[in-house]
Amino acid sequence: MSKNKKKKSKFSLEIPTGAEYQLRPVPLVADGAIAQNNSALGHLVPVLIVDTTDRPDIVDIIQAHTAQPSGDVIARWANPDGFEKDSTCLIHLILHFIRPIDTYVIIKFQKGQAGLVDQILRVRLAYLQAGAPGDRLANTLEERRILVEIRNMDFDGTWERMLFDTLFNEFRVRGLSRKQSAVAAREAISEWRKLGDIRMARRNQRRREE
């Protein structure tokens, strides 16, 4: 296990009065991935389908960004101060949409979703899609979604430690020794990244366009 383990990044959010609802993490009802030649060099880009039942403003954001030039979005990985302690939570992705609509979207990732977070960090992109419980990417392919850039933000080094420690602890709980857990964690990360490196063949894209 990493000896130089650091605390997860934390910061405070300044939410206008009357908009406190934006502090509640939006449930992630499903995820998937899409590969296109015109984004991330054809790598798989994660799709995050969030429950917007109580957040119609997110639907408005997606519609606004797909109907006109993209607005400004600031992304950050952190666990905001004031959040209730949740032992199942791995990290939060905080998206601050500045225009055309000023609002926050906070997505909580569970420890079992470390592979999803890792892929987002590797391609620096994620699709945000509005949805409801029961939705899946396979049956909502025609729905609108927006592509959000997730920059480095000096989080890569912290994430490498978090990812290894999360998997190491998971394998320890399963009964593996410390040495076995370390090996299993590294192998799991390697396999995830091999899958994430799959690219869409350009010839297949051309065939679909013909």
C-alpha cells in the first residue's frame, strides 16, 4: 500500500441562496462508453446518465449546449466540505456550468466505480446525459448528451494512489494477503486500461458514413 497516502482533495462550494439543492449529488443511474473518431482519438469516452427527475435545470443545460455553441464548464475532482461522511464514496466530480446557465452538477462515484473514474481521467472527457432510474445507454442512444472536458487539475498523482489503495483494500477484504492484494490491484488496473485503450477503427466509421 502507498506509504505516502494523502487525504482526498476537499474544497468549499459557494452556492447562491435559494440554490442549495445544487449541493445534493445527482444520482448516477447508469454509465457506458462511446467511441468516436472525432473525440479522444477514437478512445472510449464514458457516458454518465444522471437522474434529472428533481433537476430540470440539468435538462435545460444539455438542451442549451446542444442547440448552440458550448458554454463554459469548470470541472473538479474533490469531496466538498460539509458533505456527510459516506464510506462507500470514492470521489465526487463537480461540474460548474457558467453559461448559458449558471449551475452546479455534483456526481458521486462509489468505490466500485473506480474503473469508470479512471477512464474519465485518462481521456479527459465525459458525456453527460439526462435520464431516470432504469435508463441504460443501450436504449437511450438517440438522447441528447453533451461532451464535457475534464482537465488534469493536478489530480493524476493523487488518483494513482487512490486507485491502488482502493483496489488493494478491496482485495484484502476478500481475504488475499498484502502481497497478493498488491499484485491483484496492479493487474486489475492494467486490464482496465487495456480495455479503455480500445479505439474505433476509422474504416468502420467510414463504412457507417457511406
